Amino acid sequence: MISKKKATAMMLGLTMGISGTALAAPANDGADINARIAALEAQQQQLAQQLNALKKENAKLKQAGKIAKSNKAAITNLKDAQNRITINGFGRLGWDNDNVNGYINRNDFRRTYLDLEGKYKVNDRWNMNFQAETVQHYAKYVTAQLNDPHTYPAYHPKDRDHQYDNEHGTIQRVWAEGSVGKVNLDIGRRWRGMGYNFAFFGNESDGVVADVQLPKSPLTAEFFYLTPTDRGYDFSVAGLGLKGRISPKLETRLAYGKLNVGKNEDLGVDYYGKGAAPWDGLKNSVGSHAFLIGAMYNPIKNIFLLGDYVHTNRERNRNGAAEGGRTIAFDGRDTYAIQMNYRWPDLNSKGSFQLYTRYYNYPNNENDLVGIFGDKQDGAFHAGNRGWVFGFKYVPAKNIEWDTFYMKANATKLVWDGHRGEQYHHTMLRTRVDFHF
């Protein structure tokens, strides 16, 4: 512990040291202090200016951040809008050499063609779709005129102002696709096909198709109510179906359909047939109901078998009123088509190809109908024909597909004229190139 004497001595020495320092300060020390104060004030002012500049720069950076954030949101919204709308389709150059007798659409597919389809995303569950087809008949009907209206017109009188509408690229079909719970819905007007070769139904239609995946099953159950849109027809078909892959190599499609008219009732009115004014009833040559059994089987690598069998309860009859005393049998209730494919073409792979052959038997039908309203999309296969098709598909460049086939069939001429009911050999050579986008 420090003694009182030592503490007193230490305090005295410290006091004397402080006093000596004060006495030793120069006379102009006040000026130096003022100069230092002035320098500090100047430095403080400079720091304040720098601080203000930093604040302004910070404000600019904040504003730039807001603008960047706004731009990012705008870009995100733009991308979202772009992703909501998709456009696709293909353009086609085609050529046919078809000797089909009597039909006004002979070589009608010798043409240019554009299929334009769009999809608008409404939300995560629903899309709106459209399709516009432009058909340029450069081999036929470009300058076609009406026949003498005092006999019977080639077009219904109401169609005279619209006989070339299929060349104008108007939007012909609009439909919605979406889901409610576990039920998927397809509602509106579009091309629809049932069967692997469209032998049951393959046509433009108004209507609704609903399907739902069966629990713990690879199969999907389906309900449909469809109305063909071809002019003159006035009937609908409702039915149930089942489809899906039932094994690694086999998938199937089954359907039952019932018309809303009886097998002895008219399907509509015949606008274009013989004696078309006044317009006669369009006889039901389909029946009141039909069954479809379809399958695709892959027995070995690259070989695929596709088949459709359709049975109807159409009214059986033998028409003895045909010209030249010929009798036409309209008693075929069964339609079938079997196709074998070797490989599948891949639009993304140059050099990809497919070989295929098809046998089909479409019974005589007074209205050129197959199944209920099948196989109408291609314009190549008619009722009253049975025979073979041999063809190939080839991808010469990405997104370009070349399809060519030759058809040879036994046919019955079913169009009303002096040769109705005659048998002949129906041949067709078709080649076309599709440019997909």
C-alpha cells in the first residue's frame, strides 16, 4: 500500500509538471488553435459536401434499383405473355393422280395447303385453341362457276357467296381444353378421330369429349357427344369409350356410340344429290349404333400393327333401282382397316423414315360414310372400296416430311349417274411434302 507521504509527493510533482507545461507554452498558441479550428471546419464542410454527394448517389442507385425491379417485372410479364400464346402448324405442297369415279373432289388434294393452329393459355387448367386452314385448289375450282341454276346447282344457293371460303384462311375451328377436378374436357369445334385409322369417327365436329383416368389402372374412360358439321347432316352421336396401354407392347381403344336418330330415319337433307331441288331426305345408311375395337401392337422392335374394326346395325338392303338394271348391295355392316408400320418418322432427325402398308375394307354406303362418320379427313378412302396401300415417309431435313403412297382397290361407283353400281379398279398415287413450324 502507498503511504500518505509518498502520495503527497507524487501529487506535488504532478502539479508542478502541469504548471511548468503551461508556463512553457509560446505566446502565439491561440493563433495555432484558431488555424486548427478553421482547418477542421473546412474539412468538416468538405466531408458534409461528400456526404451530400453520397446521399444523392445513393438516391440515384435506389431509383435505378426500382427501375431495374420494374423492368424485371415487365420482362417477366412479357415472357409470361409469350408463353401463354403458342402458334404451330405446317404448310404443304401436294400432288394426286386419282381415278376415283364420279366424286367432285377427284384430285382435290393436288394443292397447296396451310394448317395454322394456336393455343392460348388461360390458366394452369384451361387453354383456348383455334385452327385456320387455307386450301388453294390450283388444279381445280380456281375459276369454277356455278352450274345452270335451273337444273341443280353445284353449290347450295345459300353457299354461292361463300363457295371459296376454304381459300380465305378464316378461322374455322375454336375449342377449349381443360379440366375440372380429375375430369379432362375438350369442348367446341375441331377435327376429332376415334380409332387408329379413324374408321369409327374421323371428321370435324361440334361437341364435347370428357375423360378420366381410372383409379389404379392404365386405362382412361371417355364420354363423347359429337355432331358432324358437314352441310346437310343433322344428327348427333353419344357414346362411351375406353383407351390406354394394357401392356408394354399393346394399347387399345374401345368405343360404343348411339345416334339420336333411328336406323330408318333421315340423317338430314340431301343438298347436292340427284333431284336436289326440292332437297330430299338424306337416308340413314349408318344405323342407330356402332361398336369400335381398335388396337396397336408392337410385337418386335420397329414393327407396329394398327387395326380398327367397326360394327354397325345399319339397315341391310339391295338397291334394284340403279341405272342399267344393276343391283347394289348395301348390306355390309362391318368396316375394318389394318396397317403395318416399320419405324416412325422423327421430324428432328434428318434421314428418319417410315415404311407402311394398309389393307382396308369399307362397305358400300349410299352417303359415302364409313363407320359412323369416319375417315373423312384425308379424302383418299371412300365407302365401297377395299384394297391395299403401300407408302413411305421420309425426313430430308429437320421439320420437313415427305409422304408418298400408292393405292389399289376394288371399288363400286356409288355416285348417281348412268354408271352407278359399276365395279372398277380405284388407283391413286399421292405425294406431298409438309413443312412444319
